[in-house]
Amino acid sequence: MEHRSVVIIGSGPAGYTAAIYSARAELSPLVVAGMAFGGQLMLTTDVENYPGFPEGVSGPELMERLQKQAERFGATVRYEDVTALDLGVRPFLLRTDSGDVTADAVILAGGASAKWIGLESEKRLQNRGVSACATCDGALYRGKAMAVVGGGDTAMEEALFLTRFATRVYVIHRRDELRASRIMQDRVLAHHKIELVWNSVVSEVLGGDSVEGVRIENVVTGATSTLSVQALFVAIGHRPNSDLVRGVIDMDDAGYIRVLPGSTRTNIEGVFACGDIIDPHYRQAITAAGNGCIASLDAERWLAARE
């Protein structure tokens, strides 16, 4: 059975950064990248806010560069899933598609997945005007009309952020009142660039090669109408990819893994977590990468203390 000092589960910015640091520490980490490797950045055409790329970089290219950097220092990357993880034995036991692996330390970097409306047209136009991250992609549509779907604090934050670039921001919400905190509601309702579209859902995203509008349906009257927008931001939540350790690792009610304050340590000694799987607030590539660095250093120091 193969044994590794460190196994990293996940291959987004957090996972690959953890691999870079662990490999440079000569821990020969194994990255189980998953079949859906690369994280959410694989769905992002242009990344303009990652330091070191003044001209921007595509999400897939950034992930490829991080992977090559990790492999350069000795990390092994496998494109398969962990099908089972036993944290009740030492060393830990991981079951993968190609066989079992044991590990002294495990870093959980599975990230999170955006919740989508579920439309075929929405999927077809992802990266062509449909996005789940205004901070990442809002500036790409400067000078255009945009729409946000959602009624919580995240949707309000996205809408307010987009007013920096948009000529108009429509907030489409299926109810007649917002779920967001009162202060966020007040800011949105008072902003001259934002228009609320109540009791409505998006039934279709319009456009050929890029978003040209959205068809909306009023859930009370059944009436349909069209909004002319060039970007649609879906802000109805994210789901952390933490099912593998549900019931074993401490999590909050939404499934985000809890770590000890000031560290990436979980409630199980030798298991660390980083990136979007622990972060319901920021969800940025750079914050995930920073988390990955911390997780690797925490794991390295934990291993050294055991020796």
C-alpha cells in the first residue's frame, strides 16, 4: 500500500498552493485532484485580480501554472476522486479509484460549488456573461447593464459592487421582500443604479455567443418579460464540497469545515482544511491560496513535532 507524509484532497488554488509548500519542504505530497479538477476557476475565462498577472490570465491557465509549479518541486497529481476516507486509524486511510493510500497528514481543500438556477441556457452561457462571482468578473462588463439573482446579503453585496461598473443593475428576487440584513437592504434600495424586480425568476438566459438579456417570469401573475442585460450574476449561495468528511469533521450548519482560530487545524489531529471549504465569506483565489500556504505550514510543523 502506498504511503505519503501528506495527502491533499482538492486541486484549486488552495490545494495546489499547499502542494507547492509541502513539496518544497520535501514531504513529497500526493494531490488527489478529483475528476472535476482545478476548482471553480476552471469555469472562469478571465482572472484579472490575481497578483502577478497585470494583463490577466484565464482560470484554466492559472490552474495549469500552479499544477506545474507543484510538480516541479516533487508533488504528484492524480486526476481521480477519494471515494472513502478513514480518519479513525493511524496513518489515515484514503480509498481512491486506483487503490488505497495511507497518509500521516491530510489537507482538505475540496473547495465549494456555486448553486445555479439550473437552466440549459445558463450553463451554455457560463463565462460568456453568466457568472457566480461579481468580484471576479464584474469589471469585464464595464459600461453595460447587468442583473443579479438572489435576495440575501451576498446578492446585495454583489449588486452594490457591480454599480461601480454597470450602467444599471437589476436585482431579480422570487419574493416580495428580501432576506438580506436591514442595512444591506437599505443600501440597495437607496442606490440610484439598482432596480428591484420582485416576485420574479429567470426562466431563460438570452443570447448566442454572449448574454444579451434574460427572460423573467412573475411567479404571482405568470406574466413574462425581457430585461436587456449583458451579464447575469447568480448569487443564490454556495455549497462546500465537504460530504466526504460529514459526520467526522466539525462543520457549521451549511457544511463549511470549522478550524481552530488562527490556524487550519480541524478537530482531528493531523487533518487540516483550507480554501473555500472553510470560507463562506470571501471565496477568492488569492485568499484560498493563502489558506493553502497556512495549511501546508501547519501540517509540516505538526509532522515535525511528532517526529
